[in-house]
Amino acid sequence: MELKPGLTATLTVARKADFGYFLTDGETDVLLHKREAGGEHEIGASLLVFLYHDHQNRLSATMEKPLVKNDEFAWLECIQVKKGHGIFLYNGITRDLFVSMDELPEDDDYWPARGDKMPVRLSWDKKGRLMGVLVRGLPLENVSTKADPIVLNQDVSGIVYHYVDEGALIFTDKGYLAFMHDDEMTGKLRIGERVRARVVYVREDGRINVTMKALRSERQKDDATTLLDYLKAHDGSMPFGDKSSPESIQGAFRMSKASFKRALGKLLKDGLIEQRHGWTYLKDQS
């Protein structure tokens, strides 16, 4: 077997040095540093080690247990973001795992932040250097769980692991594969970001569609509160009503005209406001 970073191998202790051990497969010698040896070893002993490149790009060994090795994948935590280059992930050993910007969205606003987690497997660049590759598709599908229709309208938590043309793919804590359309987001979501959402549709194949937006009745209540607060802060009147432009409404309240009109309708129904000549006024509640 060719010795290369990212693989586990059983090697023999060939000789000792003050700073560690030299291991061999009979053809290639590999350094096992003393701090990564896990104790004392005798010459001739067989050791199961994980191979990686050290900071001098030398093939080295460790007896520390990596979180991902060989052909496996694991959810690794981002510990450093290097804009214009990529990110570094903690893999359970002293050498962090690099993921190139080529694996990440073109817009770095969608890149993971420190503490985010994402599914990663090992790969190698053209020079044979070990690197991480984001996992999507079959590996996650094979370990996923089909959602039962009973989860409709329930809240779920999960991690964004990939973006497609119209939204984000999420792997939930219960193993469901979820899709969130761009229109159902309340802001930009990063790859690796943990999100909480509500199930709005359960597909026949057990996948789910989710939203971060509240139910319409809850949004309407929140929007109505926003308008009331605005009126109270402006002496009980505002130059906005049913005929106001979508642009002016968006600029003043950060809501769509449809949401604005629904909120106005609720306040009118509750007898809290009245409209005159394009303006809206608080009613005297005394």
C-alpha cells in the first residue's frame, strides 16, 4: 500500500530519536513525533498510525485519532476562515484540515464562520497534499432518515450543508433531508450554519421543505405591533395607508405592501386605528 496522508497504516518502529520515532513499511520511513506517540515504544513494535503532512510538507505519523480518515466522512468544526483561500477545520489531530475556496460559495458571505460544522471527506490536490472536500448527495442520503407526515408544522433544527439554485439544503438533527427556498429565509445562511425552521411540506420520499418565517397569523400580529409602535412614536399619526407605494412602505417598515395591508386590516378590525385622506391615525382609546 502506498503511504500517503489521510490514510491509516500499521508501521514498524525502525529506530528511536530524541524527538520521536522513525516508522517504516519496509520501503518508506515516516516520523512519529514524541508528542504524538502516546507513550514509549520499542524497536520492532507495530503501531497503527494516521498519516499527514507536517508544516514542512513531510509525511508524518500520529497516534492521535482523527475524526475523519480513509474513505469516511464526518462533521468537522471550522476553526479559521482565510478569505481568498479557504477554511481550516479541526480533525482531532494537531494538523488542521484545509478546505479550498473552490469548495465554497463564490460569495464569501455564505462561507462558514468559526464554530460552524459541515460534512467533509478527505481528498488530495495535484501535488498529493491532503485537503477536505464538502460532502453532499449520496453519502448524506445513505445515512438520512425519512420524515413521517406527522412532522408537518413541527420545528426542526439542522445544519446548512449545500446551496442549490433556489435555496439551501439542510441536514436536521433527526437525520431528515430538508430544503429551504430562498423566499423562506429571513436572511443569508452560511454553509455550516445551524438553523431552526418549521416543516411546511413532507414529500413522498420522506424529505421535507422548511421555512424560517413565522405562520402568517404570527407575522400579521408582529407587523401590526410594528405599525402601532410607529404610530405611538409619531404622535399617533403616519402618512401611510392602503394607497401608499410599496417602496415607501419598505423604506419605513421593512415589510412588503401585502404584509402592511394585512397588518392595517388587523388594526382596523380591532378598532385601534382609522384612516383619513391617505393617513392613518390612532383612535382615542380613553
